[in-house]
Amino acid sequence: MPEMSTFEERRRQRFLSEQYYNWLLPQTTDEIEYWEKHDSPNGSTEAEKKALAALIRLQEVHNRFLLQYTGGVGLAELREEFPLLVDTLERYTTLHRAEKQDDGMPPLRFGEIGHYEQTMQVISLCHLLHRTDLLPRIADMFDPFYRAQDTLYEDLLAYGMDDRYDVDKWFHDKPYRLLINSFYRDTEEESIDDIKAYLEAWYPAMKDAPGHDSHLKANEEEGGSYVGYWAIEAAAATFLLELNDSSYRDHLLYPKDLVDFARSFQVGQGADGDGANRLSLRCEAGQPCPRAGYWMTPAKAGSRRHFQEGDVMPAIVSDYGSTIWQWDNDQSDPKL
């Protein structure tokens, strides 16, 4: 049986230590569970207290998703977890609108670069994880306020939805003009140059966003909030525009694994070689493994392991409830 890879081999960004990851991940999960059941102590009305609690939970769910990606959790596993992020965003939208008594209020404000980036990340993940079925739900949350108000928002939605808008304005020139330009170039080379420039400009432009420079305090003593720095929308543009990313795929901020996953999912065969969804092969704990290979479960981060056909799939004690093992679309051995 192949040996499991080490954390240093699995992690996707060098700032993340195993000790910090093992400290922050359960803490973030505890926060998510707490704010699902409790209202915020702040706020002048019950509606406001509920909305504030939902906002905290939304940010923790988003942070946990990024932390798990940075920590090397498999993309098939994260694809299964991604709908929770959209569900949480939707829940906050409902409570926020109720508190403001405004059915068109967006959950996040495009004028704040941190909120804007978060929104573009979620839309981009819909493409990269092949969950474009979630795009209409996202549009329902933001369209009443931001429809036809931002080029990047419209462009990213247009690759998965009909009847979007052609507009020539956006909320943040730095760094997003570079990324927007990549969608309108005449040649692939020009678009590639735009993406490369965007990756260089991204981090300095995020100086006012939450988490900027958080890697400098990524330890228990200072209570860092670092979960990873990722220009996910650059990956989405690369995938949607079918660009050759060989000249920038090793950039620190470029989530190349997401692009590789998106491309392999699009063209790969099913687990049984019939062209079906490769994530459809699952097995409950206690049942015999139906096929030899690598499997993973959302019940535990870093759970990817090799099973032989007929092995009894183990149960994992967790808050997920029943343990469901999923076939990993990436069947390559861990790197030595």
C-alpha cells in the first residue's frame, strides 16, 4: 500500500505549518457550529443579532474552505463541501435583507475590496469545481443591486448563464483591470501577459482586505488569521479562456490545482470508464470497497488513502454524521 504524503508535501502554500493548521481548522469548525446555534450579542434588534451571527458564520465557512485548500485537502472533497459555502451565503442574505427590510440588499458590498474579492472567488469556484448549477443562486443574491454594474461580475457569470450584460465599468481598478482585459484580448499571448501582470499586482492591491499580511502571525501565540492567499479568479479566467498557464502556474498566488481539476474533470472519463461523473463512485463506512484506488471522505481533512477492492471502509468519528467515502478523481501516487 502506498505511503501517505507528509503535510509539507500536501500543503499548497509554504506559509502554512502543520501545527498552525491543526490548531486553526478545528477552531474554525467550532466557530461555524457555534454561530449556527447562537445569535450575536451585538445588535439593537433580534433581526440584527441573527444577521450578524450569520455573517460571522459565513466568513468562517469561507475561511475554512480556503484553509483546507491551502492545507492540501483533495479537490473532490472540497467540491462536495462547496455547496455549504453557497448555502451559508444564502442564509446570511435572507437574514440581512430581513434585518434591513430590503429584498434587494446584497450580502456583500462590492465597494469594499475584501467583499468584492470574496464574491469573485465564490463565482470562480463554481466554474473551477464544475458547480455552475449554483450560479443562478449567487446571481439572485447580488443581481438586485449589482446587475449590469461591474464587468468582471458579468463576465464570470456569462460563462455559465444566459442574458448577462455587456458593461464597461468596475468597482476596483487595481488589480482587476488587468484581469478584465484578459477577457477581451485578440491573442492568447496578450491574455497570458494580463494574467501574469494580475498575479503580480494582486497582493499589493489587497492591502485593505481582511487577512492581508496575516502570514506574519500564522501561529497560535499571535492568533493569526492566515488561511491562504489565492487569486482564484485568475484561475477561473485561465480555465474559461483555455489559456496555457505554463509561464505562471508556479506563481505563489495561482491555485494551479484548481485549474488542473477543472480541466481534468471536463475531459476525463468516469470512475468506471464510461464518461460519467467521476465523483459518482461512493461507498459508506462498513461496506466493502468496490474498487481499488485512492478514496477520501469529507468527514476528515487529509483523509485520502489507498484501499484494495474488498477492504472494509472505516468509519470516522466526526460532526458530519455517517462516513461516506468518495473516489478521488486524482489516482496518482503521493509525491515522494
